[in-house]
Amino acid sequence: MLITYGHAFVVQLLLLCSVYVIYFQSTILTGLEPQKTLLKYAPADRLVVFVIDDLSAKAFFEQRCRNVPQLKKIFLHQGQVGINRMRVASKCRSAHLTLFSGRYEDYLAGLQGIASDTIFNRSTRSFAWGSAELLQHFPAVHEVYTHPPDIPGLGISSYKLDEWAFQAVRNFLRYKASKLQQLQGVVFFVQLLSLREATGFRMYQEQLIYTQRRIWTIYQRFERAFPDQRTAYLLTSDHGRPEKGYSNGSSDQDLETPFVIWGAGVAHITAGPGRSFVANELGQRLPLHILESIQLTPLMSGLLGLPTPVHNRGQLYAGLLNASMHEAHATYNNAQQLLNQAQRVLSQHRRGLLANLMPSHWLNEQLLKSYLNNANLLWRQQRFLTLTEYSGNLMPTVLQCIDYYVHYYRRGLLLASACAFLGWLLQLCGVPTASWGSLQLLLCRALLRLVMLLLLLFVLLQRVPWLTSGLLLLPPLLWARAMETNVEYRLSRHQLLSMLLALCCVVGFFFRRFIALVYLGFACYHNRCAIVQCSRSAYLWLFHVCALTALSWLPPALGYWQRNWLLVSLLITFARPFVCRSLHWASALHRRSLICNGLVLLTAALHVLFSSQARMLHLIARAYACYVFYPYYRQQGLEVVVYNLSTLYTLICTSYESLVIQLLAMELQLALRLKQEHGAGIERKSTLAMYMLLYSCYSLFVIGNIKAVDRFRFYMRFANFGCYSMLVNGALIALKLLLPVLLLLCIICANCEIAWPYRQEIFRRLLIMCNVMALVFLFHVRSGYIWWEDLVRFLHFSFVQALPFLLLLLCYLAHFMLGEHTMETPQLPKWNVHIY
């Protein structure tokens, strides 16, 4: 029974979805209720939250807080100062949702229609000033004021973004503050954007000084509008900003932001054990508190005497409130809310009939009720210090219990997915069932059916979620399918070598230099006969291989804007056919290709030299892409196809990556030619599959890596195709990554007789190698808090899962572009002798 393309696609898709089931299901609990507050009078009636986007802790505390002289007047005499340490530096929206909800954003919760509870849902009234892009994610805010679209936001005018916000707040206080005098639980949120739009460190510093001075002014306006001394203030940031370079979302300057909290209900401590910082020129030191961003949420709720958001995972930081009763109530309410989550996950787990037979956390329902009763008793006895300590010690254990049951099936799912991969690999490699006895085969099939029946009974009795059930039942299905495979493939030495090569390619995803050494060894081993001959063409090929290997020790070319290198790439792309004598002016087809490509490259060079946004060139580049893939120009020869694809790729480049890809294409042409001259052409399908896999991976790693693609997205506006909608940009990124692979496959298809007739067998061997890689990446994927690292790991897994199908489609496209071609002998540069 042969494996069809449709069957392979379905299985690969199921295995890809297994990562979603294991790591990326939404963990937000439903059916939670806010806890009741027991205070008659809260520490503060209203809370003002200033969030300065892109304010880093380094910029705030450097040189004894020189950049915040007005704010220094506040925290020297009242309030507390600290560092808000985030686990992830992510988008502005995500950081603000974390601040007001008390949990790190669950990206899949929105797709499932689950809204995250925030402090705005619990407040009596709430008002917000900021960008419409952010505030649309807080529907519970009662009144929203967004920036008008005509306010300039870049360059020297970026301060006007903050000026608009401050003016809007002043107008609000002038006309509406009197109506809010008697209200409690009021939240004011002011988003300040000028630092995000500031370009350059000097402008960043000037904008920070301006913004903090205006915050001081607004603070005084609030104090005059509400003279009852019942207003608390919090200043923090969404994430930091490095002084220079590209942010990868995980440096200290990204993750550490300052926070200042002062006003009603906030304690002021001038000395104490632990960390401290120098606050002024006199050398005065103040305590420095280090906490996570989710810990600010229960603090804000405690200041206003409001219930903590029901999805909060933060634990209140001790010592920030000025009264033991207020701190005890805030901590107690925080613990109640976490206990409610623990009870919810326990009830979901125990609804199954087999729950008593399965492993469980030591914190059971009886203990949770006992802890809750003890806390209630301490509150009624007004033993506030004891209650604060008791609740603070209880919450870490409750959080462990919640995480235990939220990820209860993760290890089992990971094992099931690994078994599914092994069953699929067994099906691809073939099971030698023909040599088995009928009794042996019968026992194996009976055992698989028994395992299938037991798993089915388990998921039904335990009431396992349907996605989890599907993944648990997938391995026996794939293994049973493998037992029914009649085609026998023997695991040969070449298949073992291909699997070893796949494992080496896995390391290349993390270390570019390692895969460069693998490429060097692979190329030299498969052309060892040519090296022994010591011919001039062999030396030229060896020079290409060594140069390509050495390039991996240089910084990545992908994701950088280097104008001079790009101009050199445009020049060499045009001149290469003349130097190598691969195209001839006497041929009408070659002459048309030279003229067309020359005009396009000349226009691109003028764009790079004189224009940053040339829309006419963008249209020319896209029209040229249509010309390259137009069906009329089939059977135009390998060299014309290579020249057209090289020109098209150069139009999407921002540095010297085009030179590298053309060098790699020339090396592959020379290598295949040398093998043909020595009568050792590629005859094994496994060898050809290894060529396709290694050269496809190396075409990416020799110029960069997966992370560099995001940097390229930033510099796309400088490329000749332009930067417009998200859909167009995504298509250009895909074209950027796939064009080198298509170029290499055109060379392989034109020089290897077995590439097209045996494409199904080559596809099967590619599936084997890519699934070996995916099995390794399966254990590397994580669902943590650093979203960028999680995304890169998932992209690694997705890339190798989709790679066989991408190579198959590109092989079809290469065959289509080449037509019914005859194998061509690539021309060497004119300084080489012609070898017959």
C-alpha cells in the first residue's frame, strides 16, 4: 500500500496540530466569580495609572535618577520605588493586559471568545486616555479618549502625543472632577507614547525629561481637583527599550521597567534590608523593590478595596501598603481569588470517574476548605499581621496546584505525540511484515486494538477534553496503519545516513557554524573523486565550498540594511552571465533576457541610490515577478531561468545575501557537473533527497536564521518590492525564503535524471528525514512566558513539518519552468579550461 500525497498531508497536519494541543491550548478558567470585599473604607477612593511606553529601568535610574528630577521630588518624600521585572517583553497590548488583568496574555483565549477579566471590570467608574489600538482591548472602560489621527507621531513632533493626553486630562478634570468627588473605586488610565516614537537616544532622553515634568504637573492638578488626599498614583511602563540595536524581547533593558507608587494608602520606607538605589546627588539611598508585572494587579485592587480580577495569577507584594488592616485585606482577597481558581481546576479534574485512581496534587479540596476557614477566622479575630503572613505563605502553594492541574495531561500528550511520530516513521520506512509469522502478526494487531480500546475507555470515563482525547488516540491508529503496510522498505545504510544528516541539520537551526561544517563535509564526501583528480574545475568548486563555509562565521546578511553591499549585488547579478559566458548575445532568447534583467537591475540601483519609497519601481518589480513565472516562457533553458530567478531574488534583498545565494547556486552546478564528468552522477534517491534537504536548509542558514526574518520584516520598506499590507508583506517574506530553494531545485532537476521520474520516492525519503527533525523539535517547543522564543521554537517545528510539501511543490514549479528540458552543462568562467 503506497503512501499518497493526501494521506501524508493529513498525517503531517495532525502531527503539527499535536503541538497546539500539548503547549498552546488556552489556560484561562471559566465560571469564576469575583470575591467579596470586607472593607467599608478602602485605602484610596481613586487610582491614577500613568504608563510610559518604552521606559526602561536603566533610563530611569541612571546617574542617580537624573532624567526624572520632578518625579524624584515625589519618591524622596512619599511612596515606594522598584523595578517591574517582566517575564516577556512583548507587544504594547500584551503588556497592558498583563498589568490590568494580573496574568500573562493568553493569545488563544481571544480566538475562543474568552475575555480576560481586568481591574476595569471591578471598578465603579473608569476613564482612559491613549491610542485606539490599545484601548479597544479594554471594553470595560466606561469612558475612552483616543488620540485624533492628525497628531504627528514621529520625529521632532512626537512630544505632541503626550501633550494631547495631558491637555485632555486637564480638560476632563476641569469639567467632570466635581461629579466624581464622592465615588469610590475610580480608575484613571493615561497612556503616554512619546518615548515609543522618539528616534535616537538623545531625543529619547529629552522626551523622558519632558514627559516626567508634565506628569508632575498633572499630579498637582489631580491633587487640586480631589483635595481629600484619597488618591493613589502608579507610574510604570509596558516594556523597556535598548539604547541601540535590535530588540529581541529578552534583554534586561527590555524586561526591566521602573514603577513608582505613591499617594493614599501607600507606605513610605526610607531604609530597610535588601536592595537599594542612590536617589539623589547627596547619595541618599532608598529601598528598591523587585517584583513581577502581574504583582501590580493585586496591589492596585488592594489600594481601591476592589476584588482582584478573577484570572489574576499575581501574588501581592508585602510591605507596600501603609496599614496592617488594609494589607491583610488585600492579601486575604488575593488568596481567596487564587483558592477559587484552585477549586475550579480540582472540580474539573474530579468530574471523571477515574479521578481517584489517578495521580493528584497533595493540596486537595479538604485542605483548600480548611485554609479558607482558617483565613476567615483570622479576619474575624482581627489578627491582621498573622493573616497577612498566613495568606502570603499559602499563595505559592495554591499557584503550584493550579499549574499542576492546568497542565495535567501535558507529559502524557508529549509521550503520545512522540509515539505517533514513531508510528508514522515506521509506516514511511516500512514494516517487514512479509517475514513475520501469521501468529506474530495477529498478536501485534490484537495488542494494538487492546491499547486502542483501553485508551477509548479511559477518555470516555475520565471525560477528557476532546482535543486531548484525539491526540491520545492518534498513536495506535498510526501504528495499526503501519502494520497494514504491504510495501516493504529495508532500513539501509543510506537511510541511516540520511537520518544522521537530518539530526545534524537540527543543530544547524541553533548554530550556523555547525551546519556549515556539515555542509563542508557533505560536499567534500560526495565529490571526493573529483578532488582526487586535482583538476582546475575541481579547485574552483572547492574554492566555492570553502567560501560558503566561511560565510557562516560572518554576521547574518538577512535582516540588515547595507546599501553599498546591495549595490554591489545588483552589479554582480547583472555581470555574472557575461563573466561566466552562460548567456550569449547572439541568441534572441538570451539577448531579450539580458536586456530585460539589465533594465530592471538598473532601475533598482537608481532606487537604492536616490529614493526610499519609489512606488513605480515597486510596480516594476512585481510586474517582473509575473514575467519570470509566466507560462509562455517555458523551455527557455536552465541558465535563463537561473538568471531570472537571481535577478528577482536580488530585488527583495537588503544586503549581500543575493551574492551568497548565487555563489551557492554556482557551487551546486559545479558539483553536479563534476559528478557527471566522472561518471558518478546522483543515482540514489536517498542521496538526492539529502541534497535537497541540506541545500534548502543551508540556503537559509548561510544568510541568517529564523529570528533574522523578523528583522528583515522591519527593513522590507527599503527593498525594491516595497512594504504595504500585511498580506503582501507575508507573501514577500515567503518569496524571499523560497526563491533560493526554487533556484537550487531548478539546477537539481535540470542536472539529475532521477529527480522528476522518482519524485514520489524522493518525497517519501524527505518525509522520513523531516519527521526525524520534527521529533527532536517536539521536545524543544515550550509554552512559557517569552512569546518570541515560543514562536521561534514553534516555527522550527512547523518549518520541518511543511518542508517536504514545499520542496514537492517547488519541484513541480521547477519542472514547469524548465519544461521538457535537456540536461545542460553549466559554463565555467572564462579563466577555466573547457573539460570534455
